Amino acid sequence: MTQLELLSHGQEFLWINPGLGSERSCSLTQSDIDDADARLRRFAPLIESCFPETASSRGIIESPLRGIPDMMHHCFPDVPGNLYLKMDSDLPIAGSVKARGGIYEVLVHTEELALEHGLLSGIGDDYRKLCTPEARTFFSGYSMQVGSTGNLGMSIGIMSAAIGYNAIVHMSSDAKQWKKDKLRQNGVTVIEYDGDYGEAVIHGRQLSDADPTSYFVDDENSKELFLGYSVSANRLPSQLDQAGIPVDEEHPLFVYIPCGVGGAPGGITFGLKERYGDHVHCFFAEPTQSPCMLAGLLTGRHQEICVQDLGLSGKTHADGLAVGRPSGFVGKIMESLLSGEYTVEDRRLYDYMRALYSSEHVFIEPSSCAAFHGLTFWNEPAMQQYLKDSRITHPENISHIMWATGGSMVPEKMRIEFMDTYL
Ligand SMILES: *Cc1c(COP(=O)(O)O)cnc(C)c1O
């Protein structure tokens, strides 16, 4: 079978990107990441005062990196190298990777409005001015809207409501009830759709476009989301240093990230490639029934193709990855940066989730667990060839980072349910 046939038959497989290292088509650079990083620092005092759980990091939204040797030993005893978990599952405020991009985009718009209307005198001003009652009244005259399968809505909704916006989240049928409940408790308006994510986005955008005081977060094309995610790469190096993990020619970094529309894994990959170049190797993980980014990359058709065009259902338990059409903006940037992708069946997500819990006492949500499947392809000829082509002669020096994209906010009742799923 060709790779496209494997994809459209819903098979699990590893795809190595033949375009890696080709000429880049991206106008964004490290200075755009630094700019986003600086903006997040400007807002840190405001975030700290709105969200006391960020006090220990002084309003910087960041997650720990931890070694998970027992998981490695338990699940992948034959794979060389060390295994780590980047715990965006524990990011404050939204409990998922979306706390990076989603919150960042809300802040970009907030800063623009505040500067334009004189709430801030300049970017050197004290941003805590934006959480006074007067500022809240001002922001309540503006709306913030987004279409979401769940986690993006949580991040945008909670942050927007905290600032005082009229926050509206358009949710697809995949979205979990507890996320809708949590948003409503936070004062967010949740509009539900029977159809998939695409439909929620279309209606949300229409509603927002009709209202001049409304801002729509466009998950498929947003440069701001992408840059918000990319800031993770400015912060990871010091965490690696602290853990005594070198990254260089002799010590490559392999990073495995679950992919939905592509913004989060794309932004992280872009940032890491800017930082580490050829010493970092990034792979995306997608469900076998909704591998939209891989469909776009494999065919070169990007946002012009959706998984339904290939005869796939688009349905998956991995709600964070239940996206039928990829971001073309991200896909084009990934053409030259991404090392590869792999697809994974839903039932395995729960096995990895249970294995991580029993070996390391860490809970992450099923979508996040898609990352782990990357290591099952280790001994396949395609991966071995990739190592050869990348001149990696000491694979025992590899640091493998699984990017845990969500989980800490999943209610206990759901966790228990997940633990029994596909047993
Ligand atoms: C959103 C999300 C992703 C993927 O992010 P995209 O920007 O949609 O590619 C991965 N995991 C979880 C848990 C998510 O919520």
C-alpha cells in the first residue's frame, strides 16, 4: 500500500518527511518569538494578580519537564535514550498546551485595545491597571469569540472572562460536557453545535464578523496563537540545562507532539528548530481517523484537503485532536521543519494513559497520550534510515521528550471513566 492508502485505510504508520531541510517558506523568525516572549513578561504582573496559582512563577505560565524512566522501562525497554515528559498538561489557568497560544492571543488583542484607548500609556506601563473595575467595564464592551473542540475554548474563555470581555465559545459536539460547564461557571457564553469543529468555527466567525466590537480567534490561520506556542522553545533550554540534559550534535533531542489543527505542535516545532536547528527532531502524532495535518503534508494540499475526503470519519476519542482540516499556514511552515508524523488508534491512548499512571503516577488526558506511540516505530526500517540520514550514531544519547498537551483539569469522575475505557 502507498502511504496515502495507509492513511485513508486508517492504518497506524510512520511517515518520514522527505521535505525536511528543504528551503524554508516562513517569514517568521526568532525575533518574532522574542517579541511574544517579551509581551508575556509585560503581562506577567496582571496574570499573577488575576490568577493566584501563577504566583510561584510570578505570572509566567510555564510547565515542568520531568524524567519518566519507569515509563520508558515499562513500555519501551528496547528504545535507546532517555524519556522525559513536558507537562503542559499542568499549565496553570487552562490545564493544556492552549494556555500558551490561547492566552497569548487574548493578551495581544488586549494590549492593542488598551494602548489605542489610553488604558495604558505605553508598553512600559504597569499592566495591572488592566484589572481595575474601570478597565473591566471598558473590556465588557468588547467580545472575544472562538470555535473549539474544548481546550482552546477553555483557554480563551477563561482568560477573556478574567479580563472582562464578553466571552463566547462555539463548541463542537466532541467537546466534553465538563468543559462547557466549567466555562459557564466562569461567566463564558457557550454555544453548542451538533456538527464537528469546522461547523462551530464557521458559525462563530460569522457571528463575530457581524459585530465590529468582536474579535474572533482563528485557530486555522492565527499567527498569534502560533507565536504564543513558540515561546515554549525560549524557555525549554534553561529547563534542559537545569536537568543536565545537553542538546548538541552528539546529544540529539527528539520531540513528540500530538497534533490537531497544527498550531500548537507547529509553534513549538518552529521555536525549537530556531533554537536547536538540526539537533532537534520533531514528530507529530495524530489519530488514525483524523490525521488532517498528515493528509495535508502528504498530498501537499494542506487546508484544501480534509480527512473526510479520504473516506475517514474524523471521529476520535482524542477530543483535542478531532480536527478534520489542517491549518495551511502551519502545514506550509512544517514542510521544511518537521521530521515526520505517525498515526495512532484510539484504544492505545488509554493503554499509554494507564501505563503512565501506574509507572509514574502522572495523569494526562487521552489526546496527550498520542505522543507515546512514536517510540513503537523505533525499530522500523523508516526510522532506522532516518537515524542514518541524520548521522545519529549514538542513539543512546537521545533525549526523547513527550509533549503532554493536556490533563490537569480533567475531573476525577472522568479520570475514573478513562481508566476503564478500552480495557
Ligand atoms: C489542541 C490540542 C492539541 C493540538 O493542538 P493544535 O493546535 O490543534 O494542533 C493537542 N493536545 C491537546 C490536549 C489539545 O487540546
